[in-house]
Amino acid sequence: MEETNYHVDFGAYYVQMTDRQRRYLAIRSVLDRVLAGIALVILSPLFLAVSIAQKINAPDEPVFFLQKRVGKNAHCFNIIKFRTMKSSAPKNVATGDLENPELYVSKLGRFLRDRSIDELPQFINVLKGEMSLIGPRPLVYTEREIRFLRRWYGVYQVTPGITGWAQVNGRDTVDIYDKVYYDREYVQNVSLKFDLKVIWKSVLVVLGRKGVVDGKVDPEFRKESIVLLKESQLVKQETNAENELQWCE
């Protein structure tokens, strides 16, 4: 049977997902929740240890950190992480936008970030159906430029993930245009085979502690980034920034 594509009139660069891909994502969402539940049980001793360490390190600070992020279909939700920054850190600001992140990241927080342990509570988000194990990382809702690009390229068709294609290809070291390029590439190729590839590379990245950079990074544009930059500028001129997309829907 010939596969059909879903028709979208949003733009020429919008990714057209196939029926097969949508069926796969529907099945995967169920599996995600099952695996997240198992992971939370297995990791409960680690959660307890980190919680105790957090309270010893900073008795007045909460153990968990909640932040508004943009999920599937551009709807917002509260992401859950182990707190790695002091309460004096700017609220609802992406770490990559901070000028001096070292002023806010605690010593324990640095340890948790380097080993991606701070991300583990997001299994709760997966269990709730707000996130997936694999997918584009959910953005802070104030990151308006990359949010616009994600919407234009159809990235919001998929549920955001704990790890993703952009994270295993540079993580914090890539600029927003690189990230959108990888996000779009993931949506174009989403499948079991591609997800297994992301999982394998994620293990290598975490073990190698690669790509973890706090604060702003000078962008080094790749060819794909320049293409996306030109496309995004054209899109903004033609749509007048899509009539100022709403912050959250």
C-alpha cells in the first residue's frame, strides 16, 4: 500500500511526516511511558542519594527545579530537573543565554550537569506524556527565535525528548540554526532505526561528557546553518514573523 503524506499549507520547508511515522510515534509513546515507569523504580535509590546531597549542600534550596518549556504542538508544560543553579539565577532564561553562568551553578550542580544526572527527573514528564525518551529538546518558552523556526519546519509535530539528535551532535556547542537543522532532520527520519542510533550516540556522549557548555558560545556556522539562516530571514519577511506567534498556546 502506498504511503500518504499529511497535507500542510504552512510552508515549503515544513516537514511532511508519513502515516507510517505517525503510527510509529503513537506506538512509541506507549512504550515510552512503560520504560519511564521502570526507570523511575530502578533509579529511585539514586534519586534519594541526590536529594540528600542537595539538602546537605543547600538546605534552603528545593531539590527539584521546574521550568516552563514548549512541548508538542507548541503547548507548554513544566519540565522537572534536579536543581543545579542557585535560586538567584535568572528565571525562564536558557543556560546558553547567560553571560556568567558560573555565578549561578553550584558545585553539586556542576557534577550533576557534567554527568547529565540532572536530567533524570524528566522520566516523570515522560510518564505523564509531556515528553518522550527521544526527540527534540523542549525549549524555554522565551527562546522565541528558535521557537519560530521549529514551528516553520514542523518540529512541533513530535513530542520533545530527554535526548535528541541535536544533543548527540554537539549539544551546547551548536548554535540555534544548527539545532533547528538537526531537529528538522530528526523529524524527517524518525523511525525505530534512527531512534536506536540516537540512543547509542547518547550513551557515548554522556560517558564522554561531551558538549556540556554553560553560557554563551560563539557560533561557527556550518553550511546547513547558513541555509537555515537565509530561509528563516525569508520566512520572516514573507510572513511578518507569522503575525507574532503566541508565547504559549
